[in-house]
Amino acid sequence: MARASIHNRQDSLERALQLFWQKGFHATSLKDLEKALDMRPGSIYATFGSKDGLFQEALERYSRLGLVELERTFQAYESPLAGLAAYLRGLGGICDKELPSRACMLVKSLLELGEREQAARDKAEELLAGMEVLFIDRFSAAQRAGELNSRLDPVLLGRRLQAEIMGLRAFAQRDVDSATVHALAEDMAQSLEAMRAEEVADTI
Amino acid sequence: MARASIHNRQDSLERALQLFWQKGFHATSLKDLEKALDMRPGSIYATFGSKDGLFQEALERYSRLGLVELERTFQAYESPLAGLAAYLRGLGGICDKELPSRACMLVKSLLELGEREQAARDKAEELLAGMEVLFIDRFSAAQRAGELNSRLDPVLLGRRLQAEIMGLRAFAQRDVDSATVHALAEDMAQSLEAMRAEEVADTI
DNA sequence: GATAAAATTGAGTAATCATTCAAGTTTATC
DNA sequence: GATAAACTTGAATGATTACTCAATTTTATC
């Protein structure tokens, strides 16, 4: 029948993801991808269709893995607010990890891509919207659990948290000490925890 | 003697700035610049040296104009804290303005540029550091004026504000309503104002 | 108007870009 | 081992990239 793919598709995609995350869409050439994937142009195009298509698949993979880690963090904490704070504190250590970039790949893409890469741009938008929903859900859960004053707006809080994370990670892209980013994340986490209602709200 | 430059240097630089801010460094081609500046390659290179050099000058202009607006906002308010809050609220209207991009050009550059554009990257870093200093100064002034609890760290607050602004503007780059960004900025401004010490601290 | 300095032009460079496809290689099934 | 399907190869494509430079045009001064 057929020849088994010597290059695992997921593995190739992961390598492409690392490269795109580090260098961005425009600065990543097909030559770079050929080297990173150890594949010749024909194979790359047969497998992924186009540079643009490969990039979009990389975006989806990035987002999927990010969501998994997010959910995993949430599940480790019974309190929704504690889960969100823990996620922020985890991001404080982003400089200590060996990552292709400290900035979020979705944000990098959102800021880099223009009309000529509309499809990929839309993809990044869509995936960011998905993340936003998750944050909002957590704040809603916190509210249901009585952790949060019922007058606060989970939608606003979710968006604010997303903006805060975007900012933290963009800031971390600067040439700054790990300790600085840790302190920043800790400060953000404390702001979040300060929203915790002192007493569980009475349900009349 | 000489022929007077028909293209005002500042004017050309402004056009280049608009283009670079909108499309980023890599996606802006010399063809694009030729059209926007109405200059032929020879003139561009005689005037600015290289695409990279032109970009760095554009970065500097962007930062200079940004700093002017920042200082102007601060001077309009006697209270440092009120000035910072007003700047944040002003950013809430960023979607209503016709700008090349809602995201900060320095942040876009920081996230886009790699080792191959090290000089421009360093320039963006340096200019961001300059902005950070301004924010820190304002928080220090607020502390001296007794607006801020003396136990708070102006350095941390300044960095946090910069991260928050980076986040707000990156978020505003998403396909969101103007009202959403206004609400986000208002929320951030209120957080800032909530730091105001209720009473002026006693100077023992 | 002659001269010279400065500014501009635009065709041309070599390199790189994403992409294609005919030919070759590998593998599964008979 | 023959067949066929799947996969890989890599030279070639035409477009685009940043950049150069000899020739030209413009302007200031005399």
C-alpha cells in the first residue's frame, strides 16, 4: 500500500510551532522550516499545503496545549480564584523556562499579521476569544461559589485578566531579570486574590 | 550650491513611521516605502542609510511623540496618580482614533524582531525602558505627595503599569468593540486610583 | 548663463522568497 | 518479486527582497 510517514506529523508540527513561535511568521522562511523539520519543500507542501496552512496548524496546536495546561492548573485548585492566581504565579517563572519566546504566540501573531495573512490572523483572534471564555467561566464559577462579590462583572474580569497576561508576557519579552517578572506576576496574583469576598455572600 | 530637499525629512519619517507601525518591520517592503514616501530607492538610501536605519529612526520618532503626549497628560493634572489614571482612560479611546495600529509600536517591534535585527530590537528595548522610568517617576512623585502608601514600591508599580498598558493595547488589537476597551481602561484606571491613600501620611 | 554641489532617478544586482512537479524511493499487499 | 500506492526528493519556477550606482536633474552662487 503505502509508505509510512517517516516524519511523525505531530512531531513535525511541534518543530514548526517552536520555530514560528520564536521567529514569527514573516521571519520564518521555508528554508528554516526545511532544516527544522528535516523535510524537503515537496514533503512540507504535500503534508501541510502551504506555509500559511502550516502556521495555522501550529497556532492551533499552541492554543490546544495552552488550554490543556490552563485546565490542568484550574483542576488542581478547588477554589476558582486560587486557580486563576496560581496560573498567574506560574507565568511569573516564564523567564526560567527554555521557551521559543516569553510572549504568547497568539499575541505575537495578532500583532504581526496583516490583511495578507487574514486567515491566520482570524485564527489567532478565534483562539484568543476561546481563552477569554475560559477566564470568564472561572470568574463566573468564583461568583457562584461566593468567592466574588456578585456586583462584579465576570466578563470584564475575564477580559482584564487576559489583558494582564498579555501584558505580563509582553513585558517578560523585554531584557529583564527573572525576579522582576516573578514580582510582577506575584503582584497581579495578589490583586486577583484581593477580590476574594471576606465572607460567603448570603443567599436570601 | 545644493538642491533643497523636496521631501521634508520629518515628513518622510512620519510616513515611514505610519507604515512600519501598521505593517511591522518584515511586512513592510521597500516598494511599500517607495510608494508611501514618494521616493525612489536611491533617495531613501541616501537619506536614511538602510531599511533598518529608517526603522530605527521611526521607532525613535514614535517614542518621542509618545513621551510628549505622556508628559502633556501628566502636566494637566496636579496629582500624579490622577495623571496616570487619566492617561489610562485616554488609552480607552484608542479604538475610536484612526491609528496605524492599536498596539504599541515598541511592543510590536519587541515581539517581532529577532537576532538579525538586533540593533532595532535594542532600540525598542531602550525606548521601553525610558517609558518605564517615567511611570516609576510618577509613582515616586505620588508617594512624595502622600497619595501613595510609603510601603508600596514605585518600581514595581511602574513596571506593573507598563505591563498593564502593553496588555490593554495588545487586547485592543483584537476585533473588539470600542466600549469593551473603554471598560477595560476604566477598570484599570480605577484600580490605580484605589491605591490613593485615604489620608495624607503623617510626616513624623 | 556657467559652475559646482547636492539630490534624485530607475534600471539593475544578487540573493532570497514561497511554491511546483516530474522523477525517484519506499513500503504494503499479493 | 511484481504491482501499486504513498511518500520524498530537489532542481526549477517566477516573484520579490534589500540595495547599488552611474547618469540625470535641480538648485545656489557667482
